[in-house]
Amino acid sequence: MEKILIVDDDEAIVESLKFAFKNQYKVYLAYNSKEALEHYTNNEISVTILDLKLGNEDGMELYTKIKKINPEAVVIIVTAYGTIKSSIEAIRSGVFHYLTKPIDIKELEFLIAKGTEVNNLYKQINFLSAESREKYVKDGIIGKSNAIKSILNTIEKIKDIDSKVLITGESGTGKSLIAKAIHRQGNRRHKKFYAINCAAIPKNLLESELFGYKKGAFTGATTDKKGYFELAHEGTLFLDEIGDIELGLQGKLLQAIQENVITPVGSKDSIVVDVRIITATNKDLLNLVKEEKFREDLYYRLNVINIHMPALRDRPEDIVPLANYFIYKYSRLLNKEIRKVEYDFIETLEKYELNGNVRELENLVERAIALVEGDTLTKKDILSHINKDEKSEKFINKKLIPIFVGQTLENIEKKVIETTYIECNYNQRETARILGITDRTIRNKLKRYIEEESKSE
């Protein structure tokens, strides 16, 4: 059971919060700084709910002491004297969230749940631990999602059989890693593995690259050359971007696959080959068949076993182990000693719209490590290298705030504006642009919120 610590000098509030959460969490209570620090030191606290005013004590001073004990502490500040200024100062200092009294129990419940998730993620992000890094890596495939587990299970089943495998998925998802894993785990692992990107080789050269050629077959063919089918004999040949092969060559490829025989360009003699064929594509081959751009017989010959590698957005739980691996990889390649990774760095990667999938994630991590000053990765190491429009589109729209039934539209509007303002680093113009209102409107609303809070103090 997760452990939470409630720190408030008001006994009625402390007891009511204990009653509200005792069935979900192990609840520790404290009425002053001394008691709070004793609980925090002696117990593994997941989330702390801390009143900003503890009698004559300052809650922020206690917060500072807690952060010294555990720099990754998840703390929710609660106060009856909330202002935009104090909330901004608290969040800038690293507070997980800031609530004003009277406390909305449902909102606090939501925040505690999110806080425990964050705390658990902190525990995961120990990038100096080999055990943590290697836990979710198998034969180059990294992840802990059910999708990855299913793929690894399929690889285990097919590794020693020669049925054709078609790997599908968007660019950058790691299709080539699956092909390599099948080869490395299978009974051909001691033989050669060749990978060919069919889209990267000029169409007029692809046939000779695959099947080889004889001396004099064309201008420049000064010697005989073996093709990849022959080179991969008794091993594995991986044909990536198979959907880019032109129709004229598809027939010859089909024949080679069906009969295990190739004919080099410029030769009349056939060569028998024993090759395991694995193909991959980011295109809809069945749709290409309907458009008569891909041979139907070749499609069904290749697609005996289909393995689909889902986009990273469909397996977000793989972002942490992937980031873990890339941070380890590039800190060594770039000779950078990364000692710490702040939660907001990982949180930013999780919120980022990774259209380039694993390849884009790797690029972001490599760039952050290359340009970081010091030994700690934080959110700014990603955001500082992305233009404003990209920041807005890729991050702001993914920030969630709790909105509960029964709240007034005015209250909801205020919450959205204040949260967006904080996310935009207190830039009024950027906040107005994202929310689709004028600079004057946002300025007037923020001014009114501050005046209302001043009157309520």
C-alpha cells in the first residue's frame, strides 16, 4: 500500500483527510515540522500533503528540508491564502501541485493518485543502475508494454522455422530490430545476416544488388559480383521497405523466394540458395495490391507471419525504458557523465508528440545529452532546442487538469488560464495565443484574478 503524509496544524482537517484516504493509502499524520520530518525520515513516503502555514512555522521551509532528504519528493502544497504569486513561486521551487482551501476531496484524490504514479516513476528512473537499464532489453528490443511482450513471444515461436515474416509499422518504430532478433535467436544465428533498404538503392541497381551480376553485364561491371541472396546463403536476408520495389522486379523476387533459385544479371546459369527471408514495410501493402502497385501473389508469399510493431504513442509505457537505454548509450558515446535525470525530463518526453517514434525519441535524448551543461537532465534540455510553435503544439495540448462536475464555467476558465500561463513560463502573449484570445483579454483576466485573491486574504 502506498504511504502518504498529511502535514497540517488543523487537527480537524488532518483527521478528515485521514478518514477520506485511509482505505486507499497508509496515512501518516503530522502537526508540525518536527513530526513531519520524523515520519519522512523513517518511512518511504510516496506523496506529502503539506499546509503552507503550520502555526508559526513556514510550510515552504519544511518543504525545503524534505527536498534535501529526498530531492525527488512529491509534495502537494495546500493553503487557505492562495495567490497566483505564491502558487507560481511554489511550482517554480518544484512543488508537485498547489491547492487552495477549502479542499476539493475529489481533486486531491486525483492529485494523490497522479503523485504516486510520479513517485513510482522516480523509482524507475535510476539510469546509473545496470539492472534498471537491462531489465526491459532483450536482443535489442526495448520495452515493457504488452505489445512488446507479445512480439517477443511471437519471435520465440517462429525463430527456428523458415516461414516468411512480414514486419509492418510506421517509420522509426524499430522493425529492423525485430528482424535481427529473429535471426539472433534462431538456428541460423551462426550464419550471416544481411539487411537491405530497398528504398535507399536506385531502382536500376536493386536487381543487381539482390541477385548479383556477371562481368560485362552492363557498363561498369568489370568483375563478377555476388548478390545479397547468394551472400546470405544459409543465413537471413532482411528486405526493408519492400513496398518500394518496382513491379518489374517483383516477379523475379517472387521466383527467387518460391524456388530458392536466383539468376545473376547477365548470366544464364541459376544458383540455388538457402535463405530465410524477412521483409518489412511502413506502407499498406494490401492497399498497394488493390492499386495494382504490388503483386498479390508476392504479398501473400511474404505475409505468412505478420508482426506489427505499434507506434510509440500506442505503447507509451515503453518511453521510460527506451529513454533509459538511450541516456546510457549517448552519455558514453558523447563522453558525458549524467548523474541525475529529473522527472520533468521524462514527463516532457512522455508528453511530446513523437511522430518519428523511437527514432525521434533517440534523437531528442542524444541532442539533450550533447548540449546539456552539467550532469543533470531536465525539461529545459528538451524545450530549449524546440521552437515556440512546436512547443505549443506538442506539449500544451497534452497537459491535463482535473475538471469536476458542478464547477462553474468561470472557475473552469480560471483554472485553464492559470495552468496554461504557468506552462508557458508566465508569458502572457504566448498564453493568449494558445488559448485563442487577445493579449488585452489575458492581461485583464490575470489582473482580476490577482485582485480577487488579494481581497480574499
